[in-house]
Amino acid sequence: MKKISIIYWSNGGNVEVLANSIAEGAKNLNAEVNIKHVYDATVEDVTEADSVAFGSPSMDNNRIEQHEMEPFINQFKLLPNKQKKIVLFGSYGWDDGKFMIDWVQRMKDYDFNVVGHIAVKESPSNEELINAKKLGEELAK
């Protein structure tokens, strides 16, 4: 059974909705899912998982949330991530979602294997929720 950690930051609830859809998809393939707000997450939640999903809205200057998510992600810069399979997800409002392109490249630079990502404008549509479930299934394979 695959062990998957889903770690996210959400303020308005849109990223949390995506996190829950990713979790549902992973559970559909009998994965053990550990879902946490980044405030409650530890480095071990990532290092001990078979695969991981990180979620954040786009905040200031097209970047992930700066007070909790950014410091958490920075911890993996120098760790041996060994191409661990990850999915990135998030939401944006006033910008064009460019933060996701930058985040994907950053995680590749940290030696993660980014197998998928989704960025939704405002709240996710039904189709986007289905795509999020598929990303959860990808993590569980």
C-alpha cells in the first residue's frame, strides 16, 4: 500500500477542496493518505511518504504562501529527494497562475519528480475536481 502525504496551505478553502479531491483519488487506489495543513506538517511527513502533494494559493508577487508554505518547502532544498513523485496544486485570483510554472521548476530543481500539477482560478470547477482526483490516483500508482 502506497503512503501519500498531502500538505497544503489554504485560507479561502479552494486549496483545501483540491487537497480533499486529490486524497479521494489516492484512496480510490487503496493508498494510505496523510492530509495536513502545512502548519501541522513535518519534514518526516514528506520523507517517509512514497509520494507527496503540495498545495498553496498564489499570493504576493505570484509566489506560494510566504509565511508557512514557503519556509516548509525551503527545507527540502538540500535534502536528498531522490526523484520522489509529487503533485503540485493551488489556486489564484488576480494573477495568471504563473506561480505554478515557477513552483514546478523549483521542485524539479530540488530533485522531485513532478508528475502533475493543477492551478485553478478562484474555486475549482467540477472538471477541475475530477482532474485533481486523477492526480491523486497518479500518486497512488
